[in-house]
Amino acid sequence: MRKGLRAIDSKMLMGKNTHMKACIKDLLLEPNQDMEDYAERKATWKPRPHLNQVLEMLNGNVGLVFSNGDLTEVKTILDSQVREVNAKAGQIAPK
């Protein structure tokens, strides 16, 4: 799947939600003079209020896909990798 996404100049990021949340919170944090890397952060920091929406959606197992291209191509690649899962104990199997 990642190979197919790379072919259309897209990237997939899978990881622990706690790490993703920490990174996003770090991006949202406005630099102040108490920080060790204040000068570097101040030069590159910009407000990103849209990341709050992403932060709220990080529940359960989450993978992020980044693309500047056509999202129908991304969806086609993702849909081609769907597999059936065995029923867990106590559930009714579809087949």
C-alpha cells in the first residue's frame, strides 16, 4: 500500500496516537522566551487552528494519509487493500 501511495506522491503515517497527539500539540504551542529553542521556533511558527480538528479525531487505531494529488487515486489504493477479518469470540461471522 505504501509503495502504491509513493507512486502518486502521497505518504501514509501510522503510529501511536499518543505520539501523534504530542507532535500536534507541539506544533500548536506558541513559542515563548522560556523555551530553549525559542529563536528557531519563533522563525518558523505559525498558527494552525485546523490541527485542533485533527487532534480531536485521533481516537482508536488511526493512520494519516498526506497527499497533494487526487484523493480518488488514494481511495482506490486504500480500497484495494481491504481484507476480511475473522469473527471474534461472541460475534456472528458474516459468512
